[in-house]
Amino acid sequence: MVARLTVSRVLVELCELEAASQQIERGLRIADTIGANRFKPFLMIFLARVQLAQNGRQKEIVELMENALQISRETNINENGVLVIVGTYLTNPKQFNFRQKYIYEGLSWKMIGYSAKVE
């Protein structure tokens, strides 16, 4: 994931927007697949920058940035060593709220809890 983040950022900075977009989308899919949500805010911000450069879709960009900020703001490791990721996707007409919990075991993070709610 770190390599995917690095490649995505470099491509954004070089204004290689199509390649950046492909890497970002791939990174978001991988993050979803392996539960590496701590990387998603960075990728979402990169995607917002690509979209702004491509066509200035400001409403979608603001939503991406707000979602990235919300996820990043509510991610922490609690007093029991549990990584807690809480986030909200501001979808219309309802919003999607989620909470994920992970514990570090061996050499990786293992999911120990997940909840989701549409309001």
C-alpha cells in the first residue's frame, strides 16, 4: 500500500492524470479488499486533486475531501491497542456510517469488529 500511495502521489505531482487515476482507483480497491482503510484518506485526496485538474467537478471534490477528513479524524488506537477506524460517506439521500476494529497480531493487523449503518 505504501508503494501504491507513493506512485499515486508522484503521478499526481507530475500531472500524469490518467495514470494517477488508474493507480488511485487500484489502491482504493486494494485498501477495500485487505481492509487497509488508514490509506484511503490519502488516496481520496489524490483522487480529488486529479478530478479538479481534469474537469473541475467541485461538488464531487468537496465530498471526497470531506469523507477523507472524516475518516482520518476518527481513526485512532485505543487504550487496549485496538485500531479503531470510524467514518462516514456522505451519500445522498442517506449517509453510510461504519466502524472497523483491528488488533495487531504477528506481523499484520487482523479485523476483530465491523459495523455499518445507513441513516
